[in-house]
Amino acid sequence: MVKPVIVIHGGAGALTRSAMSAEKEHAYRDALNAIVASGQQILSQGGSALDAVTEAVRLLEECPLFNAGHGSVFTHDETHELDASIMDGRTRDAGAISCVSHIRNPVLAARAVMEQSQHVMFTAAGAEAFARKQGLEMVEPDFFSTDARREQLHHAQAGEGRVVLDHDGQRDMAQGDPIDPERKYGTVGAVALDSAGNLAAATSTGGMTNKQAGRVGDSPIVGAGCYANNNTVAVSCTGTGEVFIRCVAAYDVSALMEYAGLTLEQAGERVVMEKLLPLDGSGGLIAVDKEGNIALPFNSEGMYRGYGYVGQAPWVGIYR
């Protein structure tokens, strides 16, 4: 008997536990709890894994605590460029968009690409024109902006933090984020298994603070930041995007299970600890296999994460 489950993540990175406010930690935990619960509700009513991951990621995009949608980080040019992808494990259909700045919910655009076009990925102006034609909600770019994200950009551009680590702690005393905003890989994602035995995965991001305009990471790349296959596993990644691309990280978990006979836990550990680390790839992933086993490995100090089997209370975590 398949036990439906949803798993989510809100990014990984270096912890600032000593500087963190209890209030801010509660805010993160409450947000993760509520989003897991919303995914559980969809699955408990017989909804599809695809619908569950779509809604979970849409809610993560709407929450300014996470780097996707409203609350996305700024590029070096003080603009926003958002990426997202989604994959259906039943059909292995996929959709993705990159470098958009007017689509309120990039994950909805990625799903529209998958279901309403003959293509897999659209980018920039073409992606936005497609989204408009599909009737998706469009916004002005400043919809995604928050004062905290602008402060992070200016801090990064000043060159502090990356070398003078003391400044991280001082700044975080004010921000109170459990994971240091400057050393956080801010992607969001969800994976799910539904009562019909179908798997799905979705990933969305605002990218990296101070990134060069036009840069694309692993989040919208099927097989790198997102992958789902009913025969094996659904995976969503968060971390140093360039390394996840070079390692084809999400697909590699599936390949290790399919061709090497590894369990989900073994495959996840192999990718995160043995393949990414030697290339300075920091971060983690969430995954659920066709049996409903889950894995949430990460090699950074922390990862915002949560999961919930239907009929059980959600579990959420930040620290190791």
C-alpha cells in the first residue's frame, strides 16, 4: 500500500545559530509546517503528486522568507531573474522557465510549459510572452523586492562578509536568519508521491545574490536541479548551482538507483557527499522514491526542510 508523502525544502547554507532570533526561527518553522500541511491535504483528498508539488512551491514563492517569487534576491544589476522547473514522474514530461522578471509564480509558468506547449524550456522575454498568453498573473519586477534582499545585495557588492566573517554575525544579529543570507543557496522545491503511485518534483529560485545578469543555475535544468521518474525517484536540489549542473545531480540519484541498484539513501549520500563535495559543491537535495521512502541529505551546515506523510503530523528542520 502506497503511503502518500510530500517533502519540501527552502534552501541550504551556512548557519548563524548564535545570532538567530527565536522569533525568526519560529517564523521559518511555521511557514514550513503550513506548506507541508497544504501538500498533505491535497494528497489526502486523492490529489496528484503534480498538484501537491505545484501548490507547495507556489506557496514557497509567495513567502518572502524564501528566495523564490516574492522575496527573491537581486542580480548585480539590481534586477530580479527567476527560474523554475517541474517534472511529472508518470510521463516524464517536464517544463521550465528561466530569467523571468514579470511572472508572479514561476512554477505555474513551468507547469504551463509542460502541459500547454510542445517544448520543455522557455527563457526571458519568450517565457513571459508564453505566460501572458496562458493567462498567468503578471507583475511589475518590484513585486519581488524586499528591503532585506536589497540590503543583502549592497552588502555583497561592498565586498564584506565573504572575507570579513565577523560582519556576517553583526549583520545577522539584525536579520536573525537561521541560515546566513549571504552564504545561503536559496532555492525552494518539493517532491511528492501520491496514492496512485505517481511521483513529481518542482524547483524554483531567485538565484544568487549579486549574480551576473543572465546567469542560469541548476533549478530550471531538468536532471540537474529537478527530476522525477516513477520507476525510481523524484528529486529537487538546492546548492551551488554550477556544480549541480556539472554533476547532473538530480538525475544521478535516479541513475544510481536504476543502474547500480543503490537504495534511495545510498544514492542521495553518494551524490551529495561524494560527487558534489570534491568539486566544492555545497547544498543538498530532497527525494522520495516509488516506495515512499524519503531522503534529505545535505553537506552544508543547515537546510530548511520538511515532510509529511498523509495522516501524520508534519516534521520540519533547519539544523543538521
